[in-house]
Amino acid sequence: MNTPHLFKIGDKATHTIHTDSHAGYIVHVSPSGKTVTFARAEAKLLNGPNSGEADALTFSAGGFGGHTSGTQRWEVADKPMEGYRDKFTLRSNGRWKVSGGGTYTPGNTLSAGHHHHYDFNY
């Protein structure tokens, strides 16, 4: 098992929910360091299909509603949004999982650093 990342208030973090990732910040850490509160940050897609950017995402019909291709570029706010909060706990396997969720179930994990991604194809 790898040494788990221990967060401190103000750290950038990413909440991954299946195929989507939401950038945000740690706004509270318990005295033990094993429970943290995550606050999502506002994020703006800079190169959507209608953005006019040279690297704009492309959309084609098919699947559930269509397929979006390209590399997403997001601008993430430098502070958390008001209202959205989620609590995570450090598990015995070294992963941060949403409080109340299963240790080994996929999705609802927390990791260090900012990464924002929306799966338009799902």
C-alpha cells in the first residue's frame, strides 16, 4: 500500500465521480487528519464545441446523445463555491472515499491536485 496523501486546509483536490472529475479545495480537516471536507470550485470550459477556439471540442451524433472529442481545457476558480460540500474519509486501503460510501466501490474518490473533466459521452 502506498503512503496516503494527507490534506491540509486550502489544498487543491479533485472529487472523481465515475467518469467526471470536479476540481475544488479542502476547507476542513479533522483533528485526526482522516476526515476532510471538500468544496467544489467553479469551472468554466474554455474550448466547448461552439467556443470558436482553435482546439474546440467536436461533436458528432451517436451513442446516448452524441460523441464529444478533443482535449478539454477548463479554467478553475481560485476559491471554493458556496454551498457545495462533501465529506471524505481516509480508508484502510489508503484511498479517500466519500463518507458513508463503500471502501472498495468505484467512484466517489478524492485525490490531490486540480483536474476538471466532464464526460459528455456518458
